[in-house]
Amino acid sequence: MSTQSPIMPSEVLERFDVARIRKDFPILSLNVHGKPLVYLDNAATSQKPQCVINAINEYYRSENSNIHRGVHYLSEKATQEYENVRTKVQRFINASSVKEIIFARGTTEGINLVASTYGRKAINAGDEVLISAMEHHSNIVPWQILCEEKGATLRVIPINDSGEIILDEYQKLLGRKTKIVSLAHVSNALGTINPIKQMIALAHQQGVIVLIDGAQAIPHLNVDVRELDCDFYVFSAHKVYGPTGVGVLYGKYDILDAMPPYQGGGDMIKSVTFEKTIYNDLPYKFEAGTPNIADGIGFGAALDYIAQLDWQAVSEYEHELLQYATEVISGIDGVKIIGTAKEKASVISFVLDGVHPHDIGTILDQEGIAIRTGHHCAQPVMQRFNIPATARASLALYNTKAEIERLAAGIQKVIEVFH
Amino acid sequence: MSELRSLYQEIILDHNKNPRNFKKLENADRVVEGYNPLCGDHYTIYLKLKDDRIEEITFDGGGCAISKASASVMSSILKGKTKAEAEELFETFHKLVIGELKGLDSMDELGKLAAFSGVSEFPARVKCASLAWHTMKSALESDKKVVSTE
Ligand SMILES: Cc1ncc(COP(=O)(O)O)c(C=O)c1O
């Protein structure tokens, strides 16, 4: 976390009532292989509080109906609930208008939507799309497809050995040919928080549009799209305590309005004849077909849950926890942390001498500890650090110091098995 | 710990640390790459065939302990075997790691392969154990010199 805490570490850990928070997440009391679950795979997906589970259940029990089309009681109720979520999202990221909030399936679909509508229109042969060396595959492949189709070029901003973007190189790459910059706010493989505000300003000086992949930032940082001044911001509900299958594409109104539609179908039209179709207004122009209503409403409950938390306390707590985990894990003989940026959130990627991450994952699983192993959908990051894979522990607000100690003991067990 | 010990048996740890036949084979008749995109395990298997026999088999590459030990054990077992014998061993090994090997009087019949009997308790690791074997099989089946498999 980037916020500097004025409070002493131990006080922060005490002030934040993590035991109470944990009670909100029923899955956390599970036993795995006979041991209490330690869930440290939050960058893959977060767990869901009971209120989110209830909201989905309640929707199917007493509200289920299609939206935007019926005059009957249930349809109006479902429509209202669903549209309320849009307002919650707008407030959550401080967008100017609900018309700037497009619902999608997730981060991946959000990026693909922009690449195949804005991108298709704005990018021509010889143009360049700029991404960083730490992107998730979902912020690489859609641009590759686009560049191939258009005869454009994908350029990559290099990162240093700590896993930080090299800003000088970024400035050199930003040029007259650059049409769009697409960057992770926080890296899922390294945990780096990128200086996106500065990078957005630099791009705008050259008149270049910027998309921010906020999948890993949204659960940990305070995101204000107007303060950042990004042109697009995308994220997934499931990484921020909401359900899978729902995501958000934020875009500035004028840019969205000028974009061609994405998919064609119901809901995205005003009128259809065989000769001509008039597209609907924002945000519906980009939301063809019946959306994921139930999970959208579940996402609304997640946003309510977040809204009642003391976000400052959460940030400080997560920051302390990450520092503690970094200290403990890096203190183990033979462990090397990959991604040591000054500004980090949530993620500790590591390798262990002589043991493949896959074996670490299996042994930790036997201890009831869930981490991710592999390339984390960021193979170029693995190539950059010349490793096949890493083991990754990623933290959320419900994790505890005691769980970090269980992780450390688990890693000791791995060492025991292999030596 | 006992579950873990049944997966990470001594033979596996030993072959992981000191893999046998771990080298590129010059003048190989078949060079086949095996890759598991999920975890990044990546091996190349080199075969030298004489008539119907595997005269020489080596491998290189890298991955987890299970996949590496499996490749190593496989290479030491298959040297000198006929194609038919190798394919039969493939079937046996496959059944073993998915927990469907029945009608054995004792694990002794399996020799070193028995070290992989614990894999069936770890469904996520079956692919690791099988990678080298699948790669070898496609090497035998193909008449091309270089094959790639996933
Ligand atoms: C940085 C980043 N971008 C994009 C994604 C893709 O998100 P989703 O799979 O929810 O579309 C992820 C999730 O793994 C991510 O961590």
C-alpha cells in the first residue's frame, strides 16, 4: 500500500478487528486436509462475505426476473436493484456519471471490449500500442490480436530487477505513433504498484489515451478515476469480495460515446429495422443481451460491505501485514522474493532453492494453505526474471499474522521434505 | 506428513536431485518436446532407435520434482525395451497414477515405477507424472523427427 501509516505497526494490527471481519466470510472457518484453511490466493479470487452470498440467494428467491423490459412488479424491482449497483460503482470509483459505468464479465472482457471497439477504430497500420513488461495475459493478447489485424506494433515498457517500470524508457517509447497505453495499476505477479497517475499525465501530454487494468488495485487501493484522469479503468468484481462473472469498464463519457458498439443484440438498441438499427445510449450501447443480473446484485452487496469498512484502517492493516509477511518469508534460508518494488500491494511471489513452485504448492496444500503456483498468467514476467514459475502468496483484509506464521512453517516443511 | 511421504518417496527425491540420462542426445532419431502450459514443465526427450528397440533414451529440460523424477525413472526403465514393451509400460504407468491399476499381487512387479503410486492421491499432479511418458509415446508413434506435445 502506498499510504504511509502515522501509527506504530503493532497499534495498527490491534486497532483493526480482523477477528470480527473473518466472521463475515464463512469459508474461512473451513478445514482443509484436517487443518484450518489459510487462504492466501486472493489475487486469483477473493472470498465472499455472507452478505454477498445472501444477496444472490435472495435475488433468486424473491426478485428473479429479466431487466429493462418488463412492466411487471418483479422486472421493475430487479431492474432497479441492478441499476442501483451501477450507482454504487460510480461512487466507489468516483466517476462523473453512471453512463460511464459499463458492466462486463470481468477485466478480461473489459479490455477486449476496448481493444475491439475503440482500438479497431483508432489504430491503423504503423501505429503503436504500449504496454508494460508486467502485464497479465489479458492485457497483452487483445492488443496483439488488434495489432496483427491492423499492421500496428505492440511495444513493451521494460521493468527493472525490482519489478518497477523504468520511467525513462516509458518516456522514450511514448511517441507520435503511440495510440493507446494500457497498464496494470498493480501487478498480479509482482505486487508492484505502478505510478500510473504520472504515467497517465505523460501520455496525455502527447494526446495518448490510457487504459488502466485495475484488477489487482481495486481490492487494495483507493481508486478515484477522476483524480487519476485515466480514459478507461477496468476491474473484476470477484477480486474485490464480489461474485465471479461481473466486471466493470469505466470510460470517459465522450470517448465511450464516440466508440462503435461491441456486441449486437437486445438491450443495446433503440430501434431495429432490417435497413437500419439505432443504438441505445450509454451505458446500454455496450451491454447486449441479458446480463448477469444475480451476480451484479451480489456485487452491489460487496460494495455495500466495503462501504461500511474503515478503509483507512483496512489500508494500514494490509500494509502492515504485507511488510510482516515480506520480513518473515524473506528471512527463510533459500527463499528469494521476486518483485521487490518500493510500492507494493498484497502480493509476495517467491522461489525456493532447489524446489519447484509446484511442489511447494502441493506440500503447503497438505498443510491447509492455499497459494498459487505457476506463471500467474504473466509468462513474460517469468521470462524477464528467468524463472519458470513462482509460488505466490497474496493477502486480503481477512488474513492474519498467525496465518503468515503458518505459511512460514509450511515453507520450512517443504525444505524438510526436500533435504 | 504420511500423505506427503507417499508422494515424495525417496526414489522420487533422489531422481529429482540426480536425474539419470539427463543430457541431450546427439544423433537422436526422435527429438520430442513435451510442455505443460499450466505449470511450465518443459522437457525434451531424445530417442535412438534400432530396429524395434529403444537403444538410447535421454532427456533435458526442467519442471517440478514429480515430472523430473518421472522422466528420469522412465529413461532408466525404457533403455533396451521394444516399442511394444514401452507402450505396455506406458499403459501400466498411466493406470498406476490414476489409481486404476488392479490385479497386481504386489507392488514389487512394478519395480521403480511403484514410487509413483502415491500420485493417484494427488489428482492435480497426475499431469506432472505423465508428461514425460506422453512425450515418449508420441515420439514412438510419430515418424517425424521433431514433435511437440502438450
Ligand atoms: C492484473 C490482472 N489483470 C487481469 C486479470 C483478469 O481478470 P479476469 O480473469 O477476472 O477477467 C487478472 C486476474 O487474474 C489480473 O490479475
